[in-house]
Amino acid sequence: MKKVNKLSIAKKVIKEESLALSKTASKIDQNFEKVCDIILATKGKIITVGLGKSGHVAKKASATFSSTGSPSIFLHASEALHGDMGLVTKSDIVIFYSNSGETKELLLLLPLLKLLKIPLITITGNKKSILGKTSDVVLDSSVNSEACPLGLTPTSSVITAIAISDALAITLLECRGFTSRDFAKSHPQGDLGKRLLKKCEDIMITKKLPFITKDMLVIKAVDLITKFNFGIVIILNKEKKLLGIFTDGDLRRTIKDQINLTTLNLYKVMTKKPITVSRNIMAAEALNIMEKNEITSLMVINNDKTFAGLLTLNELLRNGIE
């Protein structure tokens, strides 16, 4: 067996593939936007087609499209020639995956797809190939060289094709306004789906909370913040509707303004319009709201605007929402 520097080879492969990805990113142009627009306007599904290593890429791409809000199905090129073409309809679009752009089985499908008059997109390393010239839009996945020293095993070219597909899927996700709730619907039995399907009411804290009245002194509020260890006190009226909150942050700002806490009324310095969420929204969405607003707790309210519970960052993380 030949003696080689295994670590050196591994690092070289990763660096070469990283370089290929960087060059691919620089080649993203108006054609990418055209593909996105075509897919967004499509009433049917995305049919990804490939063979060999490109077939594996096409299959992975289809799964990613479907799980991120763009319905898709993988079509094996050889099987398509023996009956599976029946799953393609006039409302669909096709994305070919072929590094050479000359894969025989894919070329044999062209006349059948042209009869359907559906959009044809090709992700290829050879824009001047038959597939490249025949397709409506071409996305360039070409590489200067493969990471394989023999230049035979598809390596860098596979990575670039996958990256382009992922870029399409995520761009489409953003365009569609696809949310964590949508993602959970397509992954209901997965661990991620089970976590994402949890609602605020499943996680919120409802007992032993630091409630306080607006007429209380700030110094008393500080005692309750310390006692309950939530970093917050909650101000409700007699109807249990939220009047405001007072947090560690509010306390620091009050101290910075050099206000005398011993005689200061809570109402003057509390946050009177805190961010609230409905008890029925997904916990994952609540986490996004926290991150966006750089806060660590949310007030959860009922449909009638009464206080329902407290949702904290720690509780979300403890339940696997991250």
C-alpha cells in the first residue's frame, strides 16, 4: 500500500472544493433570477432529472425543494424512458442535472419534453452542450478541475451543482415567505418537526410568576425580580390585562439616569407596550421574534387580550426550540 500524507490530502480536497464553490458564487447572474421567476410562476411541480452522480444530486435537490415549499419529484432518466415520463405534466418544469450536458438518456427525453412545451432548465458544467443549447435557461456549475487527482471522479462538480440547487431552494423559500411552521408541516414526525409544532401555550410558564401592580415602588419590583429569578416583573390590571413589564434592562436604564429608586413609582419607568404573542403561534416563531428584538422573554396573551403566560428564552431552549 502506498504511503501518503492523509491529512494533507484531505485538506487539499476541501480547499479545492471550497475554491470551486467560491468561483461558482461569482458566476451567479440574471439566469439565476430567471430560473427563480420560472419556478415561482409554475403551477405544477419541479421535476429534477439526472443519471449517475448527477442523478444523486438531482434526487437530493428534489428533496430540498419539497421540504422548503417548492413541490418537487425526482425522475430517474433511464426509468423515464420506460414509462415514468407519465408523471410529467404540462404544468410542471424540468431541471436537468448533467456535468457534461451530453448524457444520452437525458437527450432522449428532450423531444418528449418539447412536445409538452414546459420550461427546461439545465444545471451543467458545459453550457455549450446539447442540453445547454436546448434548454430555456442554463446555470453554470463548471469547475476548472475536480478535486480528484486523476480528474475522473466527480467531486468539485458535484459540490457546485448541489450548492446551486441549495441556493435556488433557499431563495425560493424567502420569496414564498416560507416559515418554520410550514417546514414543520412537511416534517411532522421528525424530531425537528415535533419541536417546531410546539405552540407557545405548550411551553409558556403560567405558575409562580412575579405579578405586581403599577402603583408599587420600583424598589419593591427589584425585590421580586430577585426572588423569582425571571429577570422581569409583570404588571396586570384587575381584568388580568397586561399593562406593562419591568425588566433587568429597565432597571439598569433607570439607575443610569440616576433616579432615586426608593421613592420612584413603577408606572413611571416600566415598559408600557411590551412585545406580546398569541398563545397559538408556534414556539419557533416566538424564538424568531425574541432574536429579532434582542429580548429574552415574551408576554403570551389570550384571544381576549388577557395575560396567558410568560415565555422565556431558557424555556424555549430547554424544549429544543433553537
